Amino acid sequence: MANTLKIKGKQLKLDKHGYLLELTDWDQVVAEALADKEGLNLHKKHWELINLLRNFHQQSGLIPSTRVLVKLMAKELGEDKGKSVYLMSLFPGTPLKTICKIAGLPRPTNCV
């Protein structure tokens, strides 16, 4: 049985790990609610990474590995932001899983 997230008068279905089952349910308000469940308050730097990952997924249909994401961050956001430590400072724990969850994307299969 799936979990749910009640928001905007709707019950959004989540998988057992808390990821959206319907990617089309995602929007900024949903992202804020998912981030809140993760104990995060989203700021501009978070949104840069969320949007970067969503754009990558939209163009490729894939979720990159963390290493590929960090390289993409360096290319698109600048060398100063293209570091694992920067990623982990914004999304502690397992950054790629957390960003995917908040971005309304599928759970990465290439993460432990």
C-alpha cells in the first residue's frame, strides 16, 4: 500500500520510500512539502540543483550517478558548485536520493 501526501486538497500517492508515484503531480508546492518531510527548507541554491536534475531527467529520461551530477553541476552552475562537498552541504545524507525525492523524480537505482 502506498503512502500519501495530502496537499492542495489532494492525496498524492507516494511509494514506500516517499517518492511520488505520479511524476505529473510534482510542482513547487509539492517540492516544498516533500523537502519539509526531509527536514529541509529550500533556498535558491537547492532550487538550482533541483531544476538542474529535473532538466537532465526531462532531456535524457535518466537519473545520473552522483559523480555525473557533480560534473554537470560544475558545467552548468560553475566550478565552485561542482563539488561533492557542496552537494552534501545542501542535501545531507544521500544527496542524490534526497534531490530526486524532492524533485518528484524516480528513486535512483544507482545509489546504495
